[in-house]
Amino acid sequence: MILCQECRRNEANIHIIKNVDGKQSELNLCEQCARKKEELDFSFEPQFSLHKLFASMLGQSVRGSREEMTAAAMQCPSCGLTFAQFGQIGRLGCSECFSAFEGRLKPLLRRIHGSCIHSGKVPSRAQNRVNILREIDQLKEELQVKIQGEEFEEAALLRDRVRAMEGTVQEDLTEKGDPQ
Amino acid sequence: MKQIEFSLSRWMDGSGPESDIVISSRMRAARNIKGHSFPCLASDQETAAVLKIISAAVDGKPDFADFTNWTMGKLSTLERQTLVEKHLISPFLARESTHGALLLRRDEAVSIMINEEDHLRIQAILPGLQLEETWREAGRYDDLLESELEYAFNERFGYLTACPTNIGTGLRASVMLHLPALIMTRQINHLLGALSQVGLTVRGLYGEGTEIIGNLVQVSNQVTLGQTEDEIISNLYSVIHQVIEQEQNTRQALLDKKRANLADRAWRALGLLKYAQVMSSQEAIQLISDLRLGYDLGLIKTVNHKILNELLVLIRPGCLQLLAGKELDNSERNLERPAQIKKTLDRHLE
Ligand SMILES: [Zn+2]
Ligand SMILES: [Zn+2]
């Protein structure tokens, strides 16, 4: 029989395991003592401590040097969110924020996800462009392999193909009037 | 006037693969509409506009004929709490009383949250371990909405979300597990550590932060960018299968050594659930877990997963008050809880 940690009299029939920052602790309580604790808060969405982590990480990186002061003052032209504000709330304001803060966001995304390039589902509207861009990335990788293997003729062919494809994506951009 | 009632959601029906350990599988895709500020920074006017745009995309569409539209502002706190307790909406949406809204499919397996942290949170939740099917359900509505709405999407970053932890696929996959044997034998701590090292988040199902109560644990993916949806699902699968195997082996070992004790525990749990007069939710969750283990080990046959899932939800404060038809304070709820449990058990066990 495990005794209740609160009153040390009754049998502990309620076991609560806490996991705070990777450290586990166990709480064994009897019915009466457990009842004194507040009603549990049900929640299904994982609460990421990451939110706070990156907010603090950004908070630090924007303090200090002049370059970082400028970074803090960077502002999204669309929603008006500054990079410093993003550091505080940990949320971006609109889709344009990603272009406005791109250079600063990439290292952050890499730290959270171990990557900063999407490889999953694509909306059908964006499918064509994404296919071309993903193929360009792949060709560029092949190009590097050819160069390292000193297969320069094939490398030149690949390079031309990449350029041509980049050209079509560019045209695509101007046609659609996409700001990016 | 339409009202939220206490009904059984699809995930509560207790079916599905591995349902002796996996209670439910859930997928949630975060999406935003291009050209509109995300809800956290948007003005009231803008969130109202987003709600209008999304409503226009689904109104009158045959694919959404079996959905009901709920506006958070028109629901009582109790009704919203009930939806949270049934895992149909997030606590975040429940607080969004201005322009937050919910599209809920009749079987309650699909819920589309509007103006949550992102403009859209498309969620599917099914019983047992069926991540692909759950993603197929959510993905279907994602495609339908995308055919009407232009999503905020960037070729490099994927689906753009307010929080950088959701960017990319915008996909959060999670599985709710019942792990009494691993917890009883204290193997759980090892496991929790191992899971967090492979990029998975583990939380207690019910309780603040990471408390584990009633031997219920939620495991979900942490990474949303750089992996495909299939990779996220198969990573989670392979880990969950290992957890299931460990739990099963441990259950068998316990059964071999302590059969009588486990049976005693399960029958005592049933006795208390049927006849106790005052009961906190913590005690109830623990007893339901004991009873579930007894059932899953074949030691007690009078209950089933459906009853156990129904109990697990109806003991929550919001559901209890909704069932009682009035507001109850904490001590009143501790009286109402065993009454409702008894009623439910009597109804099923006749
Ligand atoms: Zn005590
Ligand atoms: Zn912005």
C-alpha cells in the first residue's frame, strides 16, 4: 500500500505523474487530498514550451548590437508587426511577415523543426510552381555531384536546364504579379 | 434555438484498431487565408470578414450538408466547455467569443474551427489507431476548402501559420494512449524520455501541463516543417507500435503474476463507480482506468470501451452540468458525478 503524500494516513489511490522540462516526479494522493486540489483543466492541444523558448531566444538575439537593433525595428509592411513584437508574442501577424522577416526566421525554423524547407502537401493552385521549384532544387544537387565528379560537360547541361527552369518560374511570377 | 447536447462523438464508440490501448487518433491542419492578418493581430472587422469568407465557401455546398455551424459568441460557457471536454474544439477557440466559430460534422468526427489561432483549424478525430484514415478525413475538407479559398502558402515554408511551430504542413497528429501497465511498473519515465528524443511531444491527457492522470497519455509530432504528412504519420506509427508492444508485454507479465489483484481492482472500481455517493473527477478517471484495464485483460466483461469512453467524458465539469441541466459548483459536481455515472452504467448494464 502506498500512503498519501499529503496526509500520510490514507492509501494513495490517485497517482499523478508530472513531467516538467524532462524531469519526472510522482505525486501519490488519497481521494480526500486529491479532491482538495483544483478541478483538472482538460486540454487536447499540446502546449509547447517551445513557444516560450523561441520567444525568449528571439528576445535575446534582438538585444545588443546595432545590427540587432535594426533587426528589432524591422516591420512587416502589411500588418505592421515589428520583429521585436514577434519576439514578445511568438506569433506572426500575416502571411507577408514571412517575407519581411525571412532571413531572421530561417535559423529559428531550423532550430524548431531541423529544417526550413517544406516538403509536404501543396495547395493545387500552387502545385505547378512548387513542382518546378522542387525539381530545380533536385537538379542543383545533381549539378553539385557532377561538378565534384569533374563531369563538366554534363554539369554545363544541367546548369542550362536549371537556368531555363528558373526563367519560367520568374516569368510565372511577373505574369501573376506575385510580390515575391 | 439549437443547443449543444451531450451526444456521443464518433471517437467515443470504442471501435478501431488497437482500441485496447489507443483510445483515439487525431489530426489537425492549420490553415490561413491569403491577404488577411492572422486572428491574433487582426481587427474585429477583419476576423468578421474572414468568418464571412469561410462561411460563403461552405454555405449550401453539398459536401458540407452534414455540418452544423456554431458561433462561439452564441454558445454558453458551459456548451463551449462541453465541446472542449469532448475534444471537438480547442480551449483557445472556446475563449474566442467574438468571431470564433465551429463547423461540426454530424458524427462529430470532423470539426473545422474558424478564427482560432489560425483562420482555420481542420480537425478529424477517430477511435483507435487510425492515423491515415484520420488524415484522409481532415485532408478531404482541406481540399474542399482550398478549392474555394486561397490559402496563405509559400513554396519554401509551406502553409503559413501564426505560430512558427505549426508552419510547413500545419499538421499536428496525435494519439491518445491508455498505459496503465507501463505506469504501474514505472517504466513510463524511460519511455517519456525516449519519445521526446525522437521529436515527439508527450502530455498527460487531462491535467495542466504534463500531468498524467488516469494513465492516459497523448503523443504528438513536434516537427511540422521539412517532413511530408506521410512521414509525420509513419514516424508516429512506428513509435506508437513500439509503445503498444511494451504495454502489451507488461500487461501480460502483470496478468501472469497478479491476476487476482488486477481482477479485484477492476471489480472494486466498478463497485465504487456504481455505488459511491461523492466523487472527484480525479478519482473517477482513476477508477475508469482500473476498470478499463480489467476489461482489456478479460477479467471483467460487463463493460465495454464505448461505456468507458462515455464515462470518461461525462465526468467532466462541463458535461456534468450540461447533463444536470444546471450550473453546479465543485462540491455539487462531486455529488452529481457519481449519480450520472450510476445512471449510465445502469442503462448499459441492464
Ligand atoms: Zn491524503
Ligand atoms: Zn505581417
